[in-house]
Amino acid sequence: MNDFRYFRIDQFPEFLKQLMQSGYRVIAPTIDQEAIVYAEIQSIDDMPQGYTDEQKPGYYRLQHTGNQRFFDYAVGPHSWKRYLFPPLQLISTSIKSQDGWTFEDHVDEGEPYAFLGVRACELAAMRIQDRVFLEGSYVDTNYQNRRNASFIVAVNCAVPSANCFCTSMNTGPKCKSGFDIALTELSDGFLMEIGSSLGNEMVTPLGFPSATEEQLTESESISDHATEQIKKTMDTTDLRNRLMGQLEHSHWKEVADRCLSCTNCTMVCPTCFCSHVEEVPDLNQERVDRRKSWDSCFNPGFSKLHGTPVRNDTRSRYRQWLTHKLATWHDQFGESGCVGCGRCITWCPVGIDLTVEVAALCEEEP
Amino acid sequence: MTQGTSAPTANSAWKLHEIRLVSRKKEIPIVETFEFEFVDSAVGQQYVARAGQFNMLYIPGYGEAAISTSGVSQNTGNIVHTIRQAGNVTNAIFRLELGQTLGCRGPYGNGWPLRDFEEKHLILIGGGIGMAPLRSVIESLRQSGWSFSKVTILIGGRSPDSLLYSAEYDQWRSSGFEVLTTVDHSTTGWQGNIGVVPSLLDRIELSDPNAAIVMCCGPEVMMNYSALAAIERGIPEDQIFFSLERHMNCAIGHCGRCQLGSYFLCTNGPVFRYNQVKELMKIPEL
Amino acid sequence: MPEKLRLGIFKFASCDGCQLSLLNAEEELLELAELVEFAHFPEASSRIESGPYDLVLIEGSISTPNDLDHIQKIRRQTDTLVTIGACATAGGIQALRNGANHDEFMKLVYPHPEFVQSLATSTPISNHVSVDFELRGCPVDTGQLLQIISDKLHHRKFSVPDHSVCRDCKLQNIVCVSVARGIPCLGPLTQAGCGAICPRFHRGCYGCFGPCHQTNTDGLTDWLIKDGHSSAELIPLFLNVNAEAPEFARTGAQLMRQDSAEGESHE
Amino acid sequence: MSESRTIRVGALTRVEGEGALHVSLNNNVIDRVELNIYEPPRFFEAFLRGRPLEDVPDLTARICGICPVAYQMSSACAIEAALEIEIPNEIHQLRKLLYCGEWIESHCLHMHLLQAPDFFGYSSGLELGKHFPDEVKRGLRLKKIGNQILEVLGGRSVHPVNVCIGGFYRTPVPDELQNLIPELEWGLQAAIETTHWISGFDFPDFVRDYDLISISNSSDYPWFGVTMASSKGESFDVKEYEQVICEYQVPHSTALQAQKIESRTSCLFGPLARINHSRDNFHPNARKLADRVNTQWPCNNPFQSILARGLEVVHAFEEALEICRNYQRPSESRIPYQPRAGVGMAATEAPRGTLFHHYEIDDAGLIQHATIIPPTSQNQKQIENDLRDYLPPLLSMEDDQVAQACERLIRSYDPCISCATHFLKLSIERVE
Ligand SMILES: Cc1cc2nc3c(=O)[nH]c(=O)nc-3n(C[C@H](O)[C@H](O)[C@H](O)COP(=O)(O)OP(=O)(O)OC[C@H]3O[C@@H](n4cnc5c(N)ncnc54)[C@H](O)[C@@H]3O)c2cc1C
Ligand code: SF4
Ligand code: SF4
Ligand code: SF4
């Protein structure tokens, strides 16, 4: 049984200071560009207080609640993969000399980041990307360094959005593992669950008292309440086989008429990992960087073979995305690639909702 | 299917080694066989590739291309590749002069599970540049002490002058291998078969289909028809092997590019049993 | 030392911005001059050499009777011809005349239209001669322009990313202006290359790199109209600097038909 | 009987856009001097009709890739005048900063790559760079700083995307401007050195009696303003622009020319006009430098407009520094407005001179009428007149030398025929 502590809201800065003094750069929710996004903060004043978000398919609006609460919103457009699997990474540099080429691998030691405000679905997403980059045949050591350097402060969701369906994917809303510390925002302070020895080392000097039974109960009821509020569902029973049995369903075409193949869903998805390496040469081609960046199965060029894409229309690309995420991911990594965070639904510029599409695809053709 | 066994070492994912072009030989139009040595000979000594595996060859400024090993190089530690000029990287390789260097990482992929095939009748079917990974099989067979009941090599090309490795057929035959060729279009002087490669399957002697192994590499249509022809002759589906191609960017299962259904071609393949992929290959644009 | 690449730059109806994008490569310019010979670049050099040219960059659209002849002459002297910018690749902003009454336009601008030589349409270079590669943008991106020259220098096939602006948006932490603010944005339909600068400045993309590969314009307009935007509001989005790019032209015309139908039904 | 002879010389180069010069001589007496601008008409004023007013800054920017900001500024100001929007000072300062970027970029391009080679007999700035590497590299870096300002404020230097009716789509965060300061400080010193360098050039002795016209303000060097000053007459309000200056068409050019309505005389716009009217409003460094450079004030030698550009660059750096140092992010990036019917006019100072816009808007916010008078067409008649007087002493020279001399003079005005020009050839026709 994990250790539970409590601190008052006015002690929040102390906690933050402790993180910073331990050498971490704290990345937390902030408000920018009319949304809640993750960015480095210097104090709790940089965090949104008294805000919530309204989310619908293809729709996101920030709303001021006027209360003093810090975490009354769901996940926004950013995910932590931006820090662990950055959108643009230098891989290596080649330098030409008289004798030939020197290849220098770029080593990323990993910034000591403390991620503050990681939600349950996001913990699940991190675990999924670990499988991809750390547990396959090859290890991405730069990812490993970044992962090892990070400290995770999770937060249990109190106010899910209309696009959340973590309950269907069995990933939330309550954080179960994968964190150093998990917070629950109570009416007057925070319940703090210690999830690792690193977490324990961090909070011990603060001397926060153990949580009371009442505080634990309040925390439980917050999570229960959040669970009840989640209305969106996806039927995952035997979903892998149900989807793989529908590869020629006419509904793929129906989605393709709406889908813009614009890549937004894959970019915002916290588990999508496809990438692309490009050459960045100088004019003389004597110094050449190789740069890896996020790519997407929605880009026609992604599947180019002998000049033409293997998946040469939106129908096949949407099918690749959805079946990979929800079906073949199981074969490759032993679980679903979807954590139910709802980002792809919110940030699709034409509001395509995968839970709705899955339901339609699993209907037998008339 | 066996997983790629080349031990993943820390930091190895993108680690490039410098290799030097030591010789090149023209095979057929726009295809040449290149031999490279490792600039750091210690790396070369440790380098072991099995038939059917591939390397990522890298020319800075142009990028990388997946290229199968087309020969076995145990004596010199050199690597041998037969390359068809297709685009930026392969064109740049063709512009290399002897002594110039480039980057290489690998070997990647699973390769043909040759050890499982001992005492079997091996039927190798290659079309076009698809003969490259089969040539490394032939070389292994000729050099290894393994015993096989019979080896049959079926080769197809567009025309007689596009039959890859034709100068070596006599050597192969002298090793006891049966070699049959066919072309889509004949030219004057051609005495051999005309038609598609799968049709050659009908002509070979097959004492026990259950002891036959088909190894196939070439255009997807050609492989599919070869499989059907083999099944027709009673060869079980799980004894037919394909080497598949998709564009590869990382070769280590991280970039997502070479997926086919549940498989990453780079780490789960490129060699697959026919029954693993046949349903997937039926679905267009999967 | 191999012979320098002979580069020619020619201009038709345009604003000069794409040529300027080359001069905006301040850091590389002198180095570039070592690698290529500016054989025809009147904007930057008084030394004009006659053809043949290894690489010609064409800015501007075909819009006068003279142009028709001139572009043929250039093509004959050119090994590799690359068109640069929305004018050269899609007729440019001046193609907004194409649907209109040309005589009326002439009269609006010129007191003596008879002095002026002009075609009724502004068309891309590829309508008139074969083009080896089209570099999009209004203006083109300096980095892409240098890359094209470098590709030719180093024997690479020309290619630039053909995905949508959205990916570049996301790579840069830009929050979607369409989802978070309800601003109609052409980014999902528009080819990347600009660096997603409009969303970066909190406005919707107006499509200056033209439609991206396999773009689904109807998908976006259907959604926007369902979301309460009128056809009239969306027309200028498509009929802009890339008005003659086929997908945008088709969608613009379709919206115009819808708009007049809506107008009638209100009467 | 007189004999006719036509001599064709190479294209006029190192100007933005392409045009032709036609000189006809009758027994060595100049008959006609025609600056032919075969500008393919691009019909901006026509297709602007019916467009929503928000589109106008982006559309008119496409008239010229060298000075898009000028088009954005004049159009925004004119439409704001029609809508009676007051732009608060903090946003106005940012617009000025944007304009500084364009002046620095455009002037440095012209000074180093277009005009300076003439003083040394080189064919291009790149060639000049082989002989004066430090000066040209310095010039390119100065130009780059201009572009950096444009990128920070507008996303890119050609057709920046941030200007809108009422202000900006997004104002920069203070750090973005702070980060520019070190380069701007370097640029100020470098621009002073560049101006000293230029001041030492050997200028042809060709002094004119110009009617110089520019915006003029009581204390501010003109980018924006509502009062036009003329060195040959009364000042007038920008609303009366079209009563004072009119455009007319000549058969040999597709760019409309302009002249003063009453006197039917030509006038000169641009750096010389501004500097002669307003150098007292320069920032201290530019002011001091103006007194020290090698010219007489007022300066009426068109070749010395390169010097005026150098001084304006110095001033623009000082202005930019002041704006960046004092910057605080405005609470609102733009003033909200409701579209309504109205008429608005505005002029701003493009690098090459006054750019006047006039719009009529209907109550749905659609453009009903647009008139745009760019600086180059206003200078065109003056250029022809100058050539006419410049030519006679040169006529004893070979044709190609005459041609080169004409080109040099034309270049000194930095004509921006790039409002799309087709082809420029210089021909001299001699009838003897
Ligand atoms: C496991 C595996 C093993 C392989 N083994 C070999 C081998 O042994 N020998 C061999 O020769 N090849 C082999 N290949 C194939 C080789 O990897 C590809 O041909 C590779 O793409 C070549 O790279 P490239 O850069 O030269 O060509 P690319 O630039 O990738 O071009 C490949 C094709 O795309 C077309 N193309 C490229 N760019 C464009 C564009 N912008 N627009 C339109 N079309 C374009 C080209 O014309 C060409 O047809 C193998 C592939 C795999 C997956
Ligand atoms: S598929 Fe959609 S809901 Fe699932 S994890 Fe990705 S973004 Fe979230
Ligand atoms: S702002 Fe526009 S370009 Fe960016 S993600 Fe949204 S729709 Fe795409
Ligand atoms: S309009 Fe679109 S393509 Fe053009 S600059 Fe803006 S975001 Fe880029």
C-alpha cells in the first residue's frame, strides 16, 4: 500500500520549490494560444487557476470558472510525448574530410524534467511508448535517457471532457502506477500519493503529514465522480478481431469522404510514434545533419514505394491508422494503442470521432 | 517467425560504420554488384550477416536505402551488395569511385531460416533484383557444410540480358544446383523458356512436395503466383517463404513505415512464411 | 574544378517576391555564387549571358501575348526548368481575373485599354511548356529554393514535403486556430513549406502554398458550413493567391454556385 | 534627308522588375525619352472589388514583393480611416517597427547589390563582393537584420502575414523584441560605417531642381502621416491627394504615370524628398551623420539618393532600437470593429516614396472601389525628364556607354517596376 500525504493549497509553492531545488525543470499546464498547454513554469502563478475546458468533436474552448482550482480540466492539445519523443530531433551529423566521412551520433542526455499534472491516460501512453522505444528489438537510447531523467507528478482527473473515454480503455481516470507522485486536488489542498522511492525522497524533506481517512475518502469520491461523468464509450470486446474482419467495410470510404488526411489526430495522439528522417546538408554537402521528425501514416509520402504510395487514398490511410491503433497494436505490443484521451476527436479539424467510426465499422454490412 | 537475432547493443540503433568501396561489377543494365570493406577492420571482423538480412547504406545528403546482402563474405569480412539504380541513394552509390566511403548500419531483419531447411528440397524463385537476397542463399549453401536434398533455382527476367548473375549459373550448376531461367520477351539467339517464372515450377521434378521449401523474392504479383503454383504442386503453405519490400526509414521498428498488418517488415521480416502474410497481401493498399 | 552550374532566372507577371527570396539567402549568397554562375539574373546582375542554361527558375505567370512566345524560347535553351511561386505554378493572384470580364477589368484600371497588351487569363507556366519541378508558395520559401538549387548541383531528384500545414503546426506547438478559436483555416488542405506561420500568428492559413497532395476540400467546406459559416464567407479563402490551382478553383466555383443558389432561395 | 539608326543595348538590370528605355534622337537632338514599362496588367484595383476588407492587406501586398509592408500599411491605414478606427500608439509603434524592417531590408538590398556596383564598374553585388568582401558582407548582414525584424513581427520577410485591419493578429511577446536588440545595436554601428563608405563614392555632378513630395510630420521622420509636403508649394492633406496629383496613361507604358494636376509638372518622391523635408526629425546618430556626409543640403542630386538611403537606414536602426527597448505588450493586439460603409484614404512612405491608397467600402464590409498610386509611377515622369537633361553631354560617347550611363541614373531612383514588369530593353534610335 502506497504512502499518502496531504498538503494545503498554500503549500503548493513549497512543493514546487522542492522539485526545482532538486534540479528539475518543471513542465506543467499553462495557458497559451487559448488552450491549456504544457510548458516550463517558474511558479504556480504560471499555471491556470480557475479554468476549465469545453471539448466536443473538432471543438475546444477555454472557460474561466472563477474558482481557485488548478486542475479542473481535461487533457489539452499537447501531450508529454513532445518532451520524451520530441517532434524534431537531431540524430547524427556527418562530416566530410579528405579521408572520407566521420559520423557523429547525437547523444541526448535527457533534460531533468519534472512533469507536473500527468493524467492517468497519459501515464498509460508513456508506458505504451516505452514498449515501442525500449522493449522491442532495438532501444532508442536517447528516449531512454530522457525517460530516465524525468520525474512524474501525476494528477487524478476530477473534470473529464466530453471526449474522454479512458474508462473504456481501462486507463483512467484514476492513476494506478507509473508515477513518482500522484496528486488529487481536494477542496482545500492536495492528497499526495507516493508511487516510487524517488518520489519518497522528494517529499520526505517537506514533512507533509499523512493523509486522514476523510481526505482519502474525499479523493475516492472525486475519482468516482469523474468516472461517472465519462459518457463516451468504446466497446473493446474482441475489438482487434472485429476490426480486422472489416477491412473491406464500406464505411471506410464514408469516413474518407470527411477525413482531410491532415495528420492532426496522429500528431496529438500521445502514443503515435511514426517518424521520418531527413537529410539537412549544407550547400557544399560537406556537413550533413540527419533530423528525425514526427511523421504520420496520413501523409501520402509515408508509404511511398517505387514512387507511388502503397496507401494511395484516404480510405486506406484512415484504415491503417485506426486498425493499427486499435487492432494490430495488440499483436505488436500486447495492448491497445489507444488510451482513450480523446485528443484525436477534439483536435480533428472536422470532428471525426473514432468511437463513432468504430461503432459503425463493427456493424455488419447490410 | 524467428526474431532478428543480431544482438541489439545500447546506442546501436542509429550507429553508422564507415565502409569503403573496393570493387564493383556490372551485372545487367542499371544493376551492379559492389563490394565494400569496413574502414575499421575490427568492426568488419565482428560483422556477421545471414542470408536474407539487409544493411542500411547511407550516403550523407542523399539518405539511406535498405539493401540485401547478396553474398557471403566470411573470408574477407567484406560486404557484397547487388544494387539497382532506383533513386537518390542508389544513384549516388553508382557515382562512387573505388576507395570512396559511405555509411552502413546493420545487419537487420530476420533472414531466411536456412538451418530449419536441412535435408529439404530448396526451390529458390527470383525475379529481377529479387535475386539479390537469393544469391546470398546460394553462396551460403555452396560454402556451408549443411546438406540439402536438392536445390532448384528459378530465375525470371524481362529479357535475356536482364537475367541477373547469368555468368554464375554454370558455377551454380557445377555445385549440383538445378538452374532454370525464363524471360518475358526473347531476343534473337535465346533458346530458353519464355513466360512467367511461376510457370517454371511446373517443369521441375518434385519427389516429395512435403519436403520442399520455396524461397521467393521479386515483385509481389510474381511471388503470389509462385505461391499458388507451389500449392498447386502440393507444397504446404507454411513451407513457402517470401521476402517482402516496403519503404524502410529506420530498419529498427521505430519509424512505422514498413508496416503490413501486424508486422514491421524490418524487424519481423523481410522474410515471411506465406501463410503469415497471404491474407494481408490480398487486401489492396493495406 | 567542375564547370559551374549555369543558372538563369526569368520573370513573367509577378511581384518579384520569389526572386527576392533568393536574395534573402544572405548567408549563403556569396557561397552560392562560388558554386553557380548567375548567367541570367537581371534583378541582381547586369551581366546577361545567353543560353543554354542548366537550371532555369521561372517566376510569374503567362498573361500577355508576348509571354507565350518568350516562354517557348526559354524552354528551348533550358535543361531543367523549375517554376517558382504561386504565379508560375498556379497563375498567381492575377488569375483572379480569369473568371471575370476582361474588358471591364481593363477599363477599370486603364483609361486607354487599347495601349495595353494583355491576355484574358493568367495561367501557370506548365500550361505552356513542360516543367521539371514546381516549387510552391507565395512567396517560395528561401530554404526550399536553396534546396532545389542544391538538388540540381548534387544530382538529387527534386522533392519537397507534400503534406499539410497541420503537421508543421503541431511540430511547433501551435494550437489549432480552427479547433480552439473557430477560425476557418486552410491548413489541412494546404501544402506545408511556409512553416505554418499564419496559425503561429493566430490566424487561419490562406493557402499560399496551394493544395497539398490528395487534398479533400469538400470535407472541409462541408464541415465549416455545418458549423455555421456561409458559402460567401468561404469563397475568398479558396479564390486567393492560388485561385487557379485546380482543387481550389473547383471549390471556389462550387461555393459561388452554392452562394447564388442560397441568395435566390432567400428571395 | 535624314538617316535613321536604331541601336539596341542589353536589358536594364538591377532594378526590381523589367522595363525598357527608348531614346530617339534627331540629328543628335533628343526627340523623345520614354521609359517603357511593359508591365503585364495585374488588375489589382479591379479584382479588389467585392472582396471583404480584411483581405485587402494580404492581397495588395502581392503588388510588390520588395515592399509588401508598404502596401499592407497604406491599405490598412486607408481602410481604418474609412471605418474610423483609431490605432493606439503601442500598436502604431509596432507597425513602425515593421516598416523599419522593410526599409532596412529594401534599402540595404538596393545600396549593396543594386546601386553600389555602379560606382566601381562591376556588374553585380556578388562581383563587388569579391573586391569589397567586408563591405558587401556587412551589407548583407544589415539586410538580414531587416528581414529578422519582418520575421519576428510578420512571420516572413516577403508578404508577412501578421498585419490586419485594426492592428496585428498577434503582438510579439517582449522577449521576441528584446532578442533583436543585440543585432540592432550592431546594425546601427554597421549602418553608420556603411554610410561613411558610401559618402566617399564618386558621385556624378548632376543637380536638379526638384519638386520633392513626401509625407511630413512636425516631429516624426515620415513613415506614417496625414500631411503631404511639396518643396514647390503648399503642403496638402492626404485626403486631397487626388486633387493635387493625378495618374494618367501614356501609350508607351502600362504603368500609369503621375503628375501635378495644376502645373502638369513632374515631381520626385522617395528618400531625397523625405530627407530634404524631414532630416531635422532624424534620431541623433542619423542627424549627426547627415551633417558630416559629403553633400550639400538640400540634396538634389539623384545619384546621391544612395546616401539618403544610408542615412535612413541609420535612422531606422535607431527607431527600431527605441521601439524594442520600450516595448510592452499591448493588452489587445487589434481594435475590434464592425464593417460599415465608408471612404478612406491614406499614404505611407514606402522605401521608394509615397504610396497612396483610396478605398470605398459598402455596409457589408466589401470593397466597392480601390485606387492605388505607387511611388514608381509617380516618379516615372521625373525620371524621363532627368534623363532628357542628363543625356546631351553624353551623346558624343559610344551608344553602349550612353546606355550604361542611363541605366546608372535610372537605377539611382531604385525604381520598383516589379508591380510586375515584363521585359526591359534599352534602345536608342538615332535619326541623322
Ligand atoms: C529489405 C529490403 C531489401 C532490399 N534489397 C535491395 C537490394 O538488394 N538491391 C536493391 O537494389 N534494392 C533493394 N531494395 C530496394 C531499395 O531499398 C529501394 O529501391 C530504395 O528505395 C532505393 O533508394 P533510393 O534512394 O535509391 O531510391 P528512392 O529515392 O527511394 O526511389 C525509389 C523509387 O521511388 C521513385 N521516386 C523517388 N523519389 C520520387 C519522387 N520524388 N517522386 C516520384 N517518384 C520518386 C524512384 O523513381 C524509384 O522508383 C531493398 C528493399 C528492402 C525493403
Ligand atoms: S487514438 Fe485518440 S483517443 Fe486514443 S490515445 Fe490517440 S489521441 Fe487519444
Ligand atoms: S491551425 Fe490550421 S493548420 Fe494548424 S492544425 Fe489547425 S487546422 Fe491544421
Ligand atoms: S497562408 Fe498558409 S501557406 Fe500561406 S503563409 Fe499562411 S499558413 Fe503558410
